[in-house]
Amino acid sequence: MNGAVLRLENVDKFYGAVGHGVHAVRNVSMDVGKGDIIALLGSSGCGKTSTLRMIAGFEETSRGKIHLSGREVQTLPPVKRHVAMAFEGYSLYPTVNVRDNIAFALKAQRLPRSAVNAKVAEVAEMLEIGDILERMPNSLSGGQQQRASLARALIRDANLYLLDEPMGQLEPQLRTLLRGRLKHFIKERGMTAILVTHDQTEANALADRIAVMEDGVLQQFASPAELKERPANLFTGTFVGEPPMNVFPVSVASDDGRLVLRFDGGQSLAYPENAFAAEVRAALFARGQVVIGVRPYAVRRSGTGAPANVLTNQWLGDQSHVSASFAKGTIILVEHDRAHVAIGDRILIELSPADLHVFDPESGMAISHGRELA
Amino acid sequence: MDQTSTLEKVLRRVAISLVILFFMFPIFWIVLMSFQTNETILRVPPSIVFEPTLSNYVALITGRLETQAGTLEVNFMSNLWNSLFLSAGSVAVGLILGIPAAYAFGRIKFRGSEDIAFTLLSFRFAPPLLVLLPLTIYFQKIGLADTYFGLIWVYQLIVLPLILWIVRGYFEDIPADIEYAYRIAGHSWFSTFRKVALPLAMPGIAAAGLLAFIFAWNNFIFALVLASADKQPVTVGALAFVTASGIQYGQVAAGIVLSILPTLALALYAQRYLVEGLSLGAVKG
């Protein structure tokens, strides 16, 4: 099993009849190594929670195989899979207080009381819920219930920890603090965890690798840096990153020894041919029509370049977000100093070949990233 | 500051008193009747001033009914016992069968589950007399007529759909994830059902059980047709007070008072669980 704690092999989930019902998860395969933290990232309804629940055993696996610690588990009941889970809806036992909720699984293991109390105290301190241990779940706020639910999962001794939106209800400050602590807690103990989230910051901060899902399909499974630098397709390119990547269809032409990108609105950008690596240049000319993507922080204003008209200019306290109409669409720029442009101003825009992501217009698959082919 | 004026408060109390009076008067009148003889009950105009007598209760408890035409035997006490046994027995059987079924209908999606659940509910639509005729013939053939077993079985037509549909709703209201959280912590579905679902649905089960008991207790037609004198509940037994020499109103009233007592006691007892269930509240995350 080459050390993988979890392996999904061509997993499908249908709600309703196999082959006819709603196809929520489509042919997903992935390996998760011991000690990894994986984030399933995607918008609502993308299949991330279905995937998690199939791993836990709450949803039947329609097709494919799930291996957990070397055992095939897709037909086993949850009790035999040895996984812990924190639920999005908290799902605390309403009849017992927070302490007993957290300690529940440990008590079933018949651990001595002192050991149980020590473990509860440790995890409660980490999640800042030491002061509510004696309270009943229905007297708690959403954020407190969520942390209690997270504590109940983390305290267990399991092969795999499944965390469904573990911090969705927390205040921003607390979220930032706990994110760091949670990562440290998981890493220190060598725990393997999969978290489901729609929050990119959370995924980036916590996860070693992020699985981006859309429409039930695993779009890309890579490290946060790789997702940013080498998005596999237009979807991950535009989904990951805030503000999102600017994308424009362009036609590629050669003019007097220069490579010219012509935009829909008539604007064009010309580059010396050697500004592009030879393979990238060849790929561009071979297609003629491509989609280019460029991250907002890589868009530069300059004295030369293609013209655009400023639509909005927002100063966020540490960076400016400027949007401008460009090539029959809108382009967004991020600048780290205050941008002194007013609405209606004409600006000139430059895009460096090193920052360009090129995609195939039909399939949406990446062709090149900067100077390298995808 | 209390916003309601004194006048409003007074009017409100008057209104509540009227409602209570309206609903409680028949019961109050019956209680008064049960301490009177037929002569004082039937005098015109009626009066609430009379000399109380325990003779009605004595007659019921000793089983000897003195009328102008002579002494009659009434087995009211054994009717009361029959009622208790039949109602408690059918509710017990109904709960044993109905709770697991309600859980299955509430939690597990299977082919035709809605149809089956609806079919069970539809037993309540059928007029009892329509069911009774063929049932009587079958029961006589297979020897179930005039047995407690047979009666409790037939009573399932009343109690089972009731329990099934009420308890099912309660199970559906428990978030499935609470059960999943318990199962993933290393428990089988059966222990999850026992330790998580059952306690959380307890208020619903208490309510359904109580309601089913009252329905079973008040049933008349099944027992009238399917049971002979020694198996009859109070509802049927009360017919004995319609005698050749007139209706024994005093005894009827005393019989009603006695037959209300068990259900009243049960309701007061179960109320504790009903209220407890409400204050437990936050089952919904």
C-alpha cells in the first residue's frame, strides 16, 4: 500500500440508481499519505462532503474502492473503519454536557478517569473551550458547539480524522488563532486529516495538499503553491486565488518578428518572440486561439501597453484593488501601495510573459505556465 | 412595565373561566350525578342541592345492582380490569412493533417505504364495522374470537398506525449526524438506536403511547362484537346499566368516574415526560 493511509480508486457516488441518479462524485481517485493534511476545496454541491461521508461510511460507495490503512472498507459499517469525524452541524449529544460529549469515545474505551480528564483538558485548552466544559450543548453559541464537536473528533485515537467545515462558525480572529494551533496539534501527533472547506484561506493555511473539486470531478490535487503557480485547468485557475485570476480569450499572431496577442476589444500586446520559451511559443502558434490567465497582482500599469478604463478603485488598508474595463471584459489589478487613479481614468496595462497562464479554449486544460509547458 | 390594563386582565380571566366552565361542566355534572340516586337525578327542575350517597359506587364495587325490578349482577369491576389489560396490552404490543418500524421508516430509505407507511395509516380510514364482519368470521374459525390475544391483535388497527406515525416524526426530527457521530465513535447501529435515538425520541414515544392508550380505552365496537361478557371492557360493560326498569343514571355516572381515573392517572404521570421532552429542547442543532 506504499504508506498511504487512504486510497480512493475510481470512486463514484450516485444519489438514486447507479448510472441514473444524481452523479455527485465522478471517478475520483486519490492517495493520502500518513501524517498528511488534505483539504477538499470546492463550492457547495461540488461533491466534497459526499466524498467525506463515503470515506466515513455514512454514504454508500456507488462504484470504486476505498482503502483505509491497507483494508478495503467501502462495504464496512462506520464502526469498523476506525475514523473520527467532526460534523458541520456539530451534532453534539444534547443530553450530556460538553465534557461528556468530548470524552464520550474515551469512556467507551474504558480509559481511567484521570487519563480522560487530562486529554479533555489538553484539547479543550487548545480550542479555548476550557470554561464551557460543564455546560449543556443547547446553551452554547454556534462557534462553541463547533469547537466542542471538533474536540470530540480530535481527542479520539483514529487512523484518519475527517473534519467537515471545522471552523465555519468561528469569529475571524479566533479562526486565525485556532488554525495555527490546529495544524500544530495535528502535525505534532502525526495524525492524518481530511478537511472539507469552501474557504481558500483555511485550505491554504492548514493543508499540505488541496483537492479542488467541481461538479463531482477532482479537478486538481496539489500543494497550495502548485495550485497557484500551475493550475491544471481554467477552473482551478479561476477558483483558487483571491481576487480571482483574470482570463481573456486571445488570438496569437506573428508581426514583424514579434509575437502579438490580440484581445476581443481590439487591444493587443506585442512581445519580442524570445520573451517566450521556444516550446511555449510553438504551442501558442500551433493553436492560434487560446485563453490567457493572469493573476491580479501580476498585472502592471506602465507607460506603454494596452489601454483600459478604470471602473473602481478600492483601498483595503494594505492593498488597492483596481478594476478596469478591458478587452470587452473587466481586468482586476492588485497593487500594494495606494493606487492613485480615479474612476474613468485611462491606464495602460502590461502583462509579463513570465506571469501568463495559457489554456486551451475548448478543453480548458492548461498549455503553459510562464516559461514552462504545463 | 406591564402593558396590559386592568380591564384587559379582568376580561382575559373571564374568558378563560368561561372556556374552563364550558369544558369542565359535563364532567362536573357527572361527578355530582354519581353521588345521587336516580330519583334526585331525574327530578324537575334539576338542583345541585342533594343528599350525597355512595350507593352507586357500592353497587359497582360489590357487583350488585338494586333496581325496582330486583337485584341484578353487574361485573363492572371485571370490565374495568379488562379495559386496563386490553389497553395496556395493545399499547405495549404497539410500541414493541411500532417503534422499530417508525425508526426504519424515518431513517432508512427503501423501495416502497412511503407506500407501506401510508398503507398502515390507511387502516385508520376504514370504518371499523366494515372490517369487523369478515374479521368476526375468521376469528371464529381460527378460534381467536373472545380471547384477549385476538382483541389485542385487532386493537393494533387503532394503536399501531398512531404510534408509527407520531414516533416516526420524532425520529425524523433527530439530526442523523448525531447518530452518525455515535456510530463513528465505535458503536453498532443497534446500540445507536438504543442509546441515542430512543432517549431523544422519548417525549414522542410517551405522547404516542398515551394517545394510543386513550384511543384503545375508548374503543367500543371491536370489543362489542368480538368479546363476550367476561372479556368486555367498560365501554361495552356500561350497556348493562340500561336495564328493563330504566337507565341507571347514577351507576352510569359512577362508572364513568371510575373509568376516567386510570387514563387521568396515566396522563398526569406521562405529563412529566412530555414536559421534560420539551425543555430538553435543542435536539435540532
